[in-house]
Amino acid sequence: MAQTINFTKESIGALPTPATRAEYADGGGRASVNGLLLRVTPTGVKSFCVLKRIKGGKLERFTLGRFPDLTVEQARRKATDVLSTVASGDNPAEVRRALKGELTFAQMFDEYKRRHAQANKRTWREDVQRFEDYLEAPIGRKKLSKVERRDIRAIHEGITKEGHATTANRVLSLISSVFGKAIEWEYAEANPATGIKPNKERSRDRFIQSDELPRFFASLSQEPNGTMRDFFLVALLTGARRSNVAAMQWTDVSFERAEWRIERTKNDDPQTVALSPEALQILVERREGSKSEFVFPGDGKRGHMVEPKSGWLRIFDRDELTQLIARIEAAGGMFEGKDGESIARSLTRARAQAELMKLRTEGARIPDLRIHDLRRTLGSWQAAAGASLAVIGKSLNHRTVTATAIYARLNLDPVRESVTRATSAMMAAVGDAADVLPFKQRGVK
């Protein structure tokens, strides 16, 4: 049973820290409010709340705020408002929303990011990107209580229909996590994402095939943004994750040992990446005249490249344009280029001309390749070159139950040999298309 004391700043401030949670009731003064309580935890946190029996006989507790952020006078006013609202017949959920000043989904996401994601999730920036891309417009301005299951289902289905089933699942998971915290922090009563069935997922096994490599390299060699071009090359030749390549710093690279040290990877294990001669040559070229601490600098707050999607899209737009022009000319037509025209605009015109000429366009575009597939490409070519699964796992910093002990005993020599063999095999498949690249011009073998 709660001990009754007269709530004042001095009396509350003098309360001892209990061994177990203690509770005090407001009383003894003319301004006291019947039903206003103060809870004190063993860590010394003091919170005002109201305990009130609602219709149906159920006791409900309404948290008002913490002392001293909330003064005694403010707590008494809030308690009076809550008691009056409950007496008028409003349900507890409505009382809590009125008490807190209900948040919009965007406001709740911001609090979720600050209080939970940034402190606990390595991938919190991906959450921010998903919110901005898929959630801010449709539900960002909606109050939490107004976000309905049909809203979330429409978002999930829309992303899925665009061909991004896995992304749709990640967005659904993010919404559910945000509402989970909203319930925990007493901003919401229910999670509207509950019950929405995620898409079935399968492991992705796409990598750049041998017949695609010459086209990929030929288009990449024409990329006018040297930083973007080198980023994709290093990602391919090291098999490192995109985020790690983007954040690579010169202090992490040992040119003498031909190694790149990644202190923290996705699975929290440090990784030493063996650099092939080709990868090392690119880094040597980039180091000359570099004024940034990052190998791939960017204009944003983080100082390094963050999102290379535009450059990635240009690779395949440029290649498709090349393929379509070749087919148009082979059919006796002529495609006229325009000075200053973007690749995207030229491609739109080439597609229209090919359609007008009734030309076959199957295979003109390399299908369904993602940046992460560069990582898988190196592993696939290592396997084709005869590397063991243990060596491949060491190269890509995979963590598996059965092979982890073997990875730990491996040194970098077989890893470097395997990466170098795989790189040589890729260069052989590329053929003359790779001659324009920096390491080919320098005669690296």
C-alpha cells in the first residue's frame, strides 16, 4: 500500500532510494489530488502517475512524467485532467493519447531512431533510408492511432509489385519495430503490422557471368566519374561489403603487405582483406593527390561515398544503349547521338527507335544485377578457380557454425592466391575490354 505524504519539491527530493520499488500517494495538503501517485525505483527514478478504476472495474495506471522534469504543480494539473477524462467515460487509450499529445508516425520514427536504432543497430541508416523512400509520404504525417493495417498492407504490396519483395519485407519489419517501441513507451496500444504476411524469400545466387563480364567492364570503363568507377572495381576485386568499401580509409590500407584492415564488419568480426595486384594498383592511383582521409570521398556529413546507385544504374544503361545501337546499325538504321544528352534520355530514344524498327531487344540489358552481387561474383570465380569453401569464407568474412574454426586457422597466403587467381580468370574472360582500365594500362599481371 502506498505511503501518503504531502507532495512538495523538498519532500520528494528527500525521499530515499528504496531497495525495491516504492510508491507514495499525494495527501496531507490542501492542493493534493486523490489518485496521484509517485513511484520511486531502486535506481532513483521518480515518476508521477494516476491509478484509477475505469468502467468495468479494471484499474488503469496512467504515467504522467518524471520528477523533477514534471513539477508537483504540473503533475497535479495533469492528474486532475486525467481523472476528469476518465470520469467522462473515455477509454484508456484515448486518455493516454490525450495525455502524451499523440505522435505522428514520423515523430515516432524519429524517437525510435534516437532512443533505439542509433544505439543498438549497425544498420540504422538503412532504416532511415527506408523510412524516407517508402514510409514518409504515405504514413509519415498520420497519427499513430490512424495508421491502419490496410495502409501498411498497401505499402508492402506496392513495393512487392515493383519487384522488390525482400525490400518490402524489410519495410514491413521496420514498421512493426517502430510500433513495438511505441507500445513499450506507451505511445500506442496495438501494432497494426501484426498479421501481415511477409513475402517468401530465397537465397540470392546472382553473380556476373563470364559472358556478361566483357560488357560490364566495357561500360564501367566509360564511367566519367572516376571515384564511382574505382569504387565498383575495388568492391568487385576485394569482395568486401559496399558499406565497408565506401568507408575505407587510407590508414586502413597497408601497401607494403597488400592488405586492407576492416576493424568492424557486419558480423562484428574484424577482417583483413588480401589485395590482389589489380586492386592494389587502383588504390595506388587513387592515393596520388588524395586530400581526403577516405579512399572514396563524398560531399555528405560522413565525408565518404554513401550511395552509389546512380553510378550503378549508368553502367547498365550505357551497356544497353551500346547493344541497341549495334542492333539498329546492323539492321541498316542509324542512331544519332546528341551532344550533352544524358544516357537515360539517349536510351529512351534508342528503345523507341528499336521498337519502331521492330528489332529484337531481348538480352540488350544485363538483367537483375545488384551492387552486392559484386561480392558474390568474386566468391563464385574463386570457386570456379578451385578454391575451397573455407578459403572463400575467409576471403569474404563469412561466419558459419561448421567452418568458423577452420577460418580462424587460415593465414592470408592461400586467400591472396585464391583472390589473385580469381581476378586473373575474370580478366581473361573480359579480354580486350579491360585494356582501358588503369591497372591494365600499367601492365599489372
